[in-house]
Amino acid sequence: MSQRKYSAVKDRRTDGDSGLDNLSHWLIHRAARHTPDSLPQRMQEEWLADMAARTSALSRLRFAIGCCWATLVIAHQRPLVRMPVGAAVVAHPNLVRFSRRSSTLFLVVSLHVAVFYGVVSTLSHTHPGAPPPAPLQTREVPVTRPRELLSRLDPQMAQVTLDVHRPELDLNYEPDLSDVAAKFVEEPSHAGTPPASAEPPAHPVRQVQGGPGAGFPDPDDFYPMLSRHLEEQGVATVKVCVAANGRLAADPALMQGTGRARLDEAALKLAKAGSGHYRATTEDGRPVDSCYPLNIRFRLKN
Amino acid sequence: MAKQERDVRMSLQTLRVLEAFLESPTERLSGADVHQRCGIASGTLYPILLRLESAGWFVSQWESIDPSSAGRPRRRLYRLTSTGLRRASDVFASFNRGVLV
């Protein structure tokens, strides 16, 4: 009971969403009260505590609605669920009524409230001060042919005919490009200096690719317990972008997986945890930013 | 107890709950923790927890904190029993054998 008081006080502290929170609490009290056997007190306290871990009022309401459903499922599986408290199995008198009528009503009301809350919160977040856009107005423009328009302006002008001669163009002209080609060939000798866009002479750069350095985490520390148990092994290839100081410049990305989601996730965690312990790629002995593939092997040892 | 163990129905959600506990078998998890790891909704999660507890796979107890000093209500924490650990391991091992064949 003290738990209920605590939760009620805590909920009054939250402002703005108190209406939804009150509804959520009411749903949970109602749902827990209709759990069978010796469960009501326990489920109420457990659900209220777990609901308090949710961050948003809508999430808490979803949780409370789920608890209503959980009550029905628990009641349905009640022959299988005998809690080890030694309590006698007593049928709850209101169970049937709750499952058929009240729960449906609760669900319908809750869904309506959730939808209404979602619509209101969405509308309140979309530029509250901005005026609504003006509706588009369309106007039909009458199409008038040029000659009709001319006859309206001056009836005499409508009788005038214009003779336009087509220009005579010779499109079979073939320019003589020999002079241009000769000039193009001779031009570098006239300039005397190489063009500005010419590249400097190639200078060989000695590049040494980086990799895991001193203090890099041990893959065994990131081997998922379940994968060990299931004897999952494999090699994951992760793309890492390492800055000159040995830290990751971006989140690592999986290039080729092991075929096991757990191991792939562990490989990404390992690559991320190794930030600061990478050897940077060097060019002529100077560390530079670079991206390169990193193979991470998960292998079980006998 | 043996009969109750056989009564546990292995749905996909049940396997996900067991997987969350097998990640660190000695850790005690609340319903909120399991939801955070598996993403299973409360309407499905709590019946599974109760079912596994009644079958002897889990034991649960209240968190030993003072709600007023902790600033939050105490939670119900679940933990795998040795029976649960063995049975869950057998279940996953059987699935694994099926995949490897």
C-alpha cells in the first residue's frame, strides 16, 4: 500500500501528462486487482515499479494497456501458473466480467485517448506561431488565338497577311581544321613553359596501414555468453576509420558478418571499445587519418 | 516439478526472454530490464515470466532498496535457477544442433 502512495506522489510531480498517468495507474490497479490467486498485490507493485521506469506518458499508457492484456493471459493460463507461495487456488468472482466487458471498454477508451494524445502532441509540435498557408486559387484563363485577338483590336489588321521568306542556309559547310590543328600542335613551343595544370613529378609515398595497437581489448572479453554456450565461432570484418591520434573518427561498420548476429554485434562493440588503442596509418612515417578493414576472429579455445 | 518443466511452452518470445537471462545467468533482471533487452510488450512478457517462475525455471524476489531514498519504487527481480539454466541451455543446444546439420 505504501508503494501505491509512493507512486501516486511521484506521478503528481510529473506535469503535463498527469491525465495519461492517472489513466495508466487506474488501468494497472484495475488489471492487477483481477489477477488470480495471490497475485494482485504483487503484480500491482511490480507493474507500477516497472511502469515508473518508462520515460514518456504514452509509453506508460501502452505498458498499462499491456498489463490489462497480461491479466487476461495469466487468467487463461492459470491452471499452469501456481505460484510457489502455497496459496489456495480461488476463482476470482469478477474475472469473467472483467475479461469480457470491462477490458474491452478499457482498451477502447485507452486507444481513443492514446490517438487523441498523439494527434494533439503532433499538432502542437508543428510551428505553433506560423499562419496557415493560403489555399491555392486556380483561375481559368481563356485561350485566344492571335488572329482573333488581332481582329478585336483592329478589324482591318485581321486582313493583313505577312510574307516571311525563309533564310537560305548552307548546312553542308565543312570547316578546314588543318590550320587549327597546326596551331594546337605548335602552341606549347610558343608558351615556353609547361601548363599550370601539369602534375608535379610523382613522389612515391611509403604507406603503412594501421591496426590494433597496444592496449587493444581482448576479443575474449567481448565473446557473448550465449555464443560460447552455442559454440558459435567466426570472423567478422569491420570497417574502422581511425584518426591520426589512434581514436575512431566514425562509428565502425560491419563489412562482412560471421553469420551470427550476436557475434557481429560483439565485433562492432569490440571495434568501438578499441578507440584510442589503434595504430594510425602512416605515410612516410607520419600518422594520417584513414579507413581500413579490421578482421575480428571469435574462436573458442579448448 | 518434472511435469511442470515439460509444461513450459517454447514460443519465440519465451526464447527471447531466456536468451536475455542466459547472457549473464547470475544477473537478476526486472521486467523493465527484460523489456529493454528484448523489446517484448508487457502483455506478453509478464505471463511468460510467471509461467517460467511457476515451472521452476526462475525465482523472483523484491529488490532490497529503500524506495524513498532510492527515489523509485522497488522492483521484482527474476533470476535463473540451476534447473532453469540447465533446461534453457538444453533448449538452445537443441536449436543449435538443428541449425548445424
